[in-house]
Amino acid sequence: MSTTLPAGGRSKKVRSLSPLGPLEVDVLTLIWESEPTTVRAVYVTVRLRRPIAYTTCMTVMGSLVRKGFLAVDKGVVPYLYRVAMAPEEVGGMVLDSVVAHLWRGDRGAALAELLGLPQALDERQTDDLRREARERVGV
């Protein structure tokens, strides 16, 4: 079976830059705001924002447990879900993934892009900027 690629030779399928999909982010955000919670409670809130089946919500939450973003207490009925990672930790993972994919792990180039600089920062410049930022915020 042959695959026909569009003009330019690239596949139309776009690879995710994040370890989380949009629905997973929505569900995780809800659970950060109201943990511990149940599938039913998350489902009721999510379906106000978008059409979704209960089983889809349950599948997404199970996926988040397998990925390590959620923890589940199966000792009670209904099961209770809690976050297993703080928002800052998840944000760091997502940013690391984006930098790895778009800038091939070059944090200096990613930082330059975020700051609107014309060229990538070298390691010394990045360290200086990090040190200056920490001094300003008192960390």
C-alpha cells in the first residue's frame, strides 16, 4: 500500500507538540480547580463547554492516570481523582516538549524567540538572564 504525500512531500498529519491533548488539558484544569472529583462531576462541567460522551470523559481521565498526571482512589465508589502533578510541573513538561520539537532542544533559541530577539542566546547569556531574573523576583 503506497502513501501519497501532498505537494512538498510532507504528511498532512500534524504531530502534537505537547504530551497532552486539548481535551486532556481541559479535564486536568477542571480537576486542579475542584479536586478530589469524580468522572461524573468532570463530565457535567465539560459537556457545558463542548459535546462529549460520558465514556469519552472516563477514557480521558484514565489516560491522564496512565500518563501520571492524575491519581485515582479506587477504594471508594465512585472513584475519586486527584492531580498527581502541580500546574507548574505540567507547564514545564509542555514547554520542554515544545522546545524539543520546535527548536530541537535549543533553549537559547526558544528563549530568544520568546523575547523577540534576532538571534539565539548562547549558554552564558542564558545563564546571565536566568540569574538576573532570579535576583529580580527574589528567588
